[in-house]
Amino acid sequence: MSAAPAYLMHTSARQPVSFSRGQGASLWDTEGVEYLDAIAGVAVTSLGHANLEIAAAIAEQTTLLLHTTNLFRIPWQEQLGERLCLLSGMQRAFFCNSGAEANEAALKLARLHANARQVAQPQVLVMDNSFHGRTLATLAATGNPAVHHGFEPLMPGFVRVPYDDIEAVRRVAAQSPGIVAVLVEPVQGEGGVHAASAGYLQALRQLCDEHDWLMMIDEVQTGLGRTGTWFGFEHAGIAPDVITLAKALGNGFPIGACLARGKAAELFSPGHHASTFGGNPLACRVGCTVLDIMQRDHIPQRAAASGQRLLAALKRALGNHPEVVSVRGVGLMIGIELNRACAELVGRAREEQRLLITVTRGTTVRLLPPLICDDAQIDDIAARITRLLSPAA
């Protein structure tokens, strides 16, 4: 199989494998070889592959109604919006098709907030090593120079500071009167699986209140159970003004959401923002089905317990490993940082251990297994990673 298909733009470095089917936390390639999936489509298939309840909802809805337009009321959209708001403490929802689009909506809310405050040159505070998407605005918000290359000049209007450093935020606040919002991930996934401290997020909330900034939390990767709670911000006991979601909300079906409360919830009016496909009946019925399953099966609590089990097993096995700098994580969002570049481990894990992993920031193995993994599968992931990192005999 070609790693660069002739008729596709070269936007991805594809691995030399193609999968024909999946079930739960397992995938089978076109040759019938089974793999254990420890990335879940990068935190997307949290309920596993080929979930029969989701498949049934999709099949039925395709025979009823796929799309109308947001010029009409869409009951499934209204139901999903209500459920997400009740879960998160937000008041209004906007639906789109991806995490990047959800973050674009949040950034437009920040601009409208600036307009209401008559701030002529608004700025959004963002963090080093962050990732918010690849559209022009979310690319500029992202704190990774590697993904900026070739797309300069970046869109203006962002001030960047170190992550989890509240004193840096205070210094910038004193120097930059145009700041109107903060956009932050509770755990930086693409940035190497680094979690913000509760005190940091609490202090950010206080600064937002003092300066009339919107506190916007990017929960695209962390949201809906991944960290062991419904939302990553819950670990800090705070209430954001804006939340963005995607990934797990559709379990593989494209859907994103931007949720807001208070004044942020009232900023959009007709003509300010829209999405042709966003919030269509099929996507929103899938989202409701995902929430049905997660609530019934206590998925966030399962993720918390499984994450503790996996983290403990990895720390026991790798705590004294000469190449391992750190084993860290929150819920089923685990990073194993090495003291060297380790991109080759992705291919080796696939070929030698039949395990699917990613490496982020060059030196960190990232594990994002489906949240429905049982104890045996969690132990199997830890065992395969340990074998992968064991010195050759």
C-alpha cells in the first residue's frame, strides 16, 4: 500500500496499513490482522468501534431525515443543546462539524465581546504548546511553531504565554489592555499531555472576572469523559464562559459544539455566524445517543478508574526505565515522555506489538484508548507498551 495515495493531497503521513473493520477497542486490517487501538482515532471513538446502538440510530435516521437547514427548528439539535448545557452549566449551544470550527466560533464570540466593550484592537490570550486547530484563526491561536511554517503571516490578535504559569498571565495583563478573552486547554494533548493545575485554572477564572475577559476552555480532546469527569475544567471546580467540544461527541461522526453562558451566550444574533451542515438531524441524534450511552454506563467514572489502573501499571513497569522522563496523565489521557526523539515507536508498536499509539511533541508517547476498555485490555496496553520499551536482549 502506498503511503502517499496518488490522488490525495499529501496532508497526512499515512502508515502502511488500512483497516477494514473494528469492534470495541480492536481493529482488523485488510489482511485480517487484529490490533489493539490505544488512540481511538485521536480521542474520538471513546465508545469503541462499531457500537451497535450508535449504528442503529444512524441507520434509522438516514431513512427519516438527514438535513434541512438551520432556517428551521431541528428537534434533535434542541435536545442535544439542552443536554449539553445541563451537563456543563452552560446556557446556549452552537453546533458545527469539528473542533476547529467550534474554536472558530469561540474566537468570534471573543471578537463580539470586544466590540461590545469598544476594544479596537482585541487580543486573545493563548498558551505555548497549545493546539486549537488548523484553520487560519485557530492556527494562529495554536502555540506550536512547527504547524505555523509556511502559513505566515499569522492572523493577528493573539498574545502567547507559558502554560500553567499564572504570573506570566498577570504580567501580560498589566501590559496588554486589549485582552478580551483567554483560550486554554485543561490538558494539552497535542502539547505532550500536560495538565493545568487546579490553582492555575482557578486563578485564570479570577483574572477573567477582574478584567472582564471571557474564559474559553478548549475541551475538544478532553471533553465527555476523557479525563475521568464529563469535562476537564471540572477538576478545578470552575465555571468557564465558553466551552468547545467535538471528537467524542459523535464517536466518529463529525460534529462540534460551542457552548456559552452569561453574556457570552447572548453575543451571537442572526447573521453573525452559521454552518450549513452543523447541527443537522443525523449528527445531533448521534450526539444524543452518545450521551445516552455515556450516562447509562457511567463512562466518565469508568475512564477515571481505568486511567488510574493504566497509569499505575505504567509507572510500576517504567518508573526506573533509563529513557523514561515522566509517566503522566489524567483519566485515559496518558503521556510517556522519553529523553529522546521516539517517532519510530509508532511503527514499531504497530508491527511488533499490534498496538496503535501516537507520538506527540517528538518525545512523548500518547495513549488515548477507548473509554470502554475493560481491565484486561487496560492491562494489555500496559504490557505491550512495556515490551515495546524494553531494551533489546
